[in-house]
Amino acid sequence: MSTTAERATREQSRWEAQRSFDELGRPLRDLTFCVVDLETTGGSAAAGSMITEIGAVKVRGGEVLGEFQTLVNPHSEIPAFIAVLTGISNSMVHDAPPIESALPAFLEFAAGCVLVAHNAPFDVGFLKHFAREQGRPWPKFEVLDTAKLARRVVTRDDAPNCKLSSLATLFNASTTPNHRALSDARATVDVLHGLMERLGGLGVHTLEELQTFSARVTTAQRRKRHLAEGLPHAPGVYLFRDERSRVLYVGTSRDLRTRVRTYFTASETRTRMGEMVGLATSVTGIECATPLEAEVRELRLIAEHKPRYNRRSRFPEKVHFVKLTREPWPRLSLVRTVLDDDADYLGPFSSRKTAEKCLSALHETFPVRQCSGRLPRTPKGTACVLAEMGRCLSPCDGSTDESTYGALVRQLRDTLLRSPQEVVEAINERMGALAEAERFEEAGVHRDRLATFVRAAARTQRLSALTRCEEIVAARREDTGRWSVHVVRHGRLAAAGVIPPGADAHHYVRELCASAETVRGAPGPVPAATAEESEKILRWLESPGVRLVDVDGEWVCPLGGAARHLALYDAVNQSRLSLVPFDEHRLPSTVHRPAR
């Protein structure tokens, strides 16, 4: 049998074969693994089975750093067939330490390591069970299962199965597994390194790639892993292109190289992405100063190129607004664009259907005219059906005067821009009456309209508050200890940067602002960017740790704005999404039943 030194030399030579690979994430060669194996009196700790032996080998970069072995007194009889299988008898464990002593010793040995086991759920399950019994906190070990990995890379042509004995033979393990804990752990070390050699040939060189590796990633995908070679380890945007340089897909990441490599070596199993990678011939990376800049650039590039494999954000121009017109007899209408016409706009809405729900909520509350076209200051028309139903003040036939209609319009404008209370109270009253009459489906329609309006009003008020400001400069200390700085103008990201170590912060910010993009204001809630971009910027500005360096304008939202109602409607929506089937006839009459 080989000595420990010979075995370590062989492991070192195996590992050296992988040192030329480009490492990403946490390189496997730099990590310490604790390969563990247990012998037990049965198959389930929960059913009363006990540990009789713990064996472990600690390795890093192919070098054996240490070994751990102890018999464990189970304080129970070892079944005869287990004694025959393992060679561990009752007399052997009579003077052995109990699990109360053995487990802490093992945990100390394995501290800071990645745990590895063949059929890990069994071994780790036993260890966790006895840690719980002892009231001992379980360390947050990352765990690798060599049996699971083998099933992904070893074929029937290689070995008849993925048992430890078969794999030990396949990879020429220096130790033959014999159902003793330390011997089996030593054999598992050889199997682990054998698997890593194979996975290294498939481009798997980090723990993250190893944990997420899937055999479902096609050979064609893996062959293209070289496309990521020129990308930096930095935040940014990546663009997959085909042979004619057309953009197929745009994505973003805090680490471009690591993220792009996952399309070829990790668990990317989406059919569309596999198809996309099959068509890709190059990947372009655009390095960004900060993750926020990367997210914004991604949105802009998707809107510009409209890649066929991106599902979201491709058509930011396909939006709708609810418009309160400026004319002698104002009305609400759905429009696709915002004009510089001094009108008030609510939105944008991603679909006409959503905008129509919001429009219905407003028409239920405010009986403004719904007819299209402009009316002269002194109309001479006839009343419509809505007027006869009392749902319109009917200026067209002179049923109302300018003063009365103007007061109604002012209330409507105040609702859009400042407080939604009028709409909330009116529709809640309507829902209550419908629920009292057990017309629950109709009440549900009104509820959905109200929720749509509240969300739209809150969104518009938040976006308008940001886009009214000519410039906002904000900074945040990142995990690296350095300060990221963003310059936002009219809701658009105009510049981004990270203050270099030792630089004068004030000077750097002044230079960044001087070189920032010139952005001109325009009418509407999102004058200089898409709503999605402005919302990403808002989320960053509202995130913990952000400090405002300078604000040119007033960044304020109305005190009684729609945002204060959001929590209720978001909770209602969440409860609807999580509903289980129920018998609606058993509900009390005061409960609003969800619309079918």
C-alpha cells in the first residue's frame, strides 16, 4: 500500500494539471476540503441508528493536510450484519468516546472547510441530527456530494454504477474502500480529484461552478466557454452576438467573466438560452464603474437592439398614459405619448388593459365627460347615455356651468398629483355596498381597479418627484470600502464612478459632475429616461447607506400621496396569489371574496 507521502505527491501532480486553467470565483485549488465518511448501526438517525466511526481527510490543492479518525461508542448493540460489513464489533467500541465527545472534535477538525462525502445527505444528515440533539449550532458548511457529481459526468461506459467502490476503481484510487470510515474517506478524496479533472476539462474550475454544474448543459455550449476569456472580473453588461454581429441577448453582472462562463459550464438549462448560446459566435463586454450603471446600460441596450432572446424591457416605447386634458371642458383620455401641452399625465402603464382599469376607477369617482373631441366654450349638443345615468355632468348640453365643472376638474387634478383619497373612499363605499348585496365578483372588479389606480398614482408621484430635480448627486460606501458616486439628472443616470483610493472626494465629485451627460427636462413623469431606468435609480437612492451630496431642486413627494395606501393593496394582492381552494359559501358575508 502507498504511503501518505506518495499519495500526497500523486494528488499534487493530478492537481497541477489544472493549474493552467483560468480560475473564476473561488478556485478549487485554493479551497480546503474535508472529506468525511461515517459508519453507523443503521440507515436512519431519526429511527435510532447511531454513529460507530468517523473518518475524515483534509485536503487543499492536492495536498493532504491532516486526517481524523475515531470510533464512537453507540451505547447500543451493533447489529450482526453491520459488524460483518464494517468489521466494527461491540468490543471495539466499548472504550471509544461517545458521540457527545466525538462530534465536537470532528467539527473542530472540519472548521472552515467545504464538506465532501459520497452520498452526502446520509453522512451530513447523521452529523446534523446529533448536533441538534446536543443543542449544538450546526456550522454553515458548504457541501459537495461526490455521488451526485459522478452521476452527472460518469457514463455507463466508464463504470457500471456510481458506487464508491466502482468510482475508486475507475479513478485508480490509492485506497480500496472497505466500509471503514477513514479508508472510505481516503478513497473519496481520490474520487473527488478524479471528478475534478474531468470537470476541469469542461471548464469547471471554481466551487460555484462545481456546485451548479449540470449535465444538461450541452457539449456545444461547453465548447464555447472560450468566448468569456477576454472579459474582465468587473461589473458591466455583456452582449451575445451571432455571426453577423447581431445582438442576441443582453445581460448584466457584478462580475462579467464569471457570469458569462456560467452559460457554458454551470446549470443554465433554459431551452431558450441553450439555443441562444448555440447561435452565438462572440460576447462583447462593457465594463461599468458600478452595478447601477451596468443595470441602466443593460436597459438602454435592450431598448436599442431589441434582442430576440431578451423577454423584458425590449419595447419601453410601448406604454400608455392617462391624460387630463387642458381645454375649456377637460376630459380623461388614453394616450401613447406625452406632449408639452401643460396637461397632467398619469403613468406610464405597460399595457392598455392596465391603463383602462385606472381610467375606469377615475370615471367612477369623477363624472367628467367621456366623449372624445374638443367642446366649444359654449356647447350646443345633446346629452349622452352617461348623462342620463348620472355619470357625467353633461357640459355638452349646458347641464352644468364652467365653475361647477372646473371645481370637479380641480378635485380630479389634485387626486392625480397629490392625494388619491377621493377615489379610495368612493370605490371603497361602492365595494362595501356590493359586498353587502353579495355581489362579490363585481366588488372584485372595483377592487382591482382601485388597486391599479393607487399603484399608478404612487408610481407617478415618486417618478415625478425625482424627474423634477435638475440634478441629484449621491454616494454610498460599498462592500469594498470605496465610495460609489452617481449623478442623476431629471431621473436619468448622467454619470457614475468610484472614488479612487487616496483621492480628494470633493474634487472627484466635481470632476464627475462636470463630465456628466447633459440632460434636458421635458414634460411628463419620465421626461429624460424610461420609467424602468428611473425606478432602478430610485431604488438605489432609497437603499441603506446612500448619502445625498447635492440636490438641485426639490425632491419631495406629497404627504398624503398614494404611497401610503400601497402596503394595503400589495398585501391584498399577495394574499390573492397565495390563496388555496376554498368553499366561498362558507365565508362570512362581510369578507370580500376574490374575483374569479
